[in-house]
Amino acid sequence: MKVKKFVAPSMPEAMKMIRAELGSDAVILNSKVVRKGGFLGLFTKKNIEVIAAVDSQPVRQRLERKKETAPFLAEKKQNKDAELLHELKELKTMLKQLSTNVTTGFSHYPKPLREVHYRLVRQEISAPLAQEIMADLLEKWYK
């Protein structure tokens, strides 16, 4: 790994210097504002100090390893997709069963009361409490 320090008046100029010397694969490790020149600490100029590095080892070896594992990852992804699809189908069937359970027990009730029951179920009121409320409402409906 090659590490070098650059001092420039601005960050764009420092980036040009880094690309010229280290190439486009260089990585900035640190940057800070420094003051240089001047008389007794007065009249100093702001400069940017950048520490950059580039890896001298070729990256091609790493890419070849990733290509070997690509078929395995694709197969693993397909397995996960199949599992998710199966779970989604199970959830759909459970929702259908739940919706039929909600409507079948109260199909003989008047429509406004069925809507009340639907709201109770959506608000996750327990089944025994919902049945009790519905029985009271039905009693009052026919009085």
C-alpha cells in the first residue's frame, strides 16, 4: 500500500494531484485544513492537507473468487424466494379463513350490525366479548 500526503489550496486541486500521482483507485484516509506562511502567525493562508493511499496489490484475484461463489448465491436466493412465496400463500389462505369466520357467524344479522362486528374484529376485540356486544346490539335492534 502506498500512502502519501498532499497539500493544496483547495480540495479540488488536491483531488487532481492525488489522481495524477496515485490514480483513480486512490482512497482518502484523512483531510484537514492547515495554515501555512505568514509573519508571526499573521497573514497565513489556508491550505488543505490530504493523506491518500492506493493499494498496490491487484484486485483481480478478489473478483475471481466472487465469480466462483456466484452460482451458489443464485441458488440460495432462489431457495429463499421459494420460501417467501410459500409463506405468502399460507398468509393468504389464513386471511381467507379469517374473513370467512368473521362473516359466517353473523350472516343472519342486519347489515349495520354486521358492519359493527367487522369493525370490532378489525380492532382486535376478543371473540367472546365481540359476541356478547353483538348479542346485546341484536336485542336492542329488535326492541
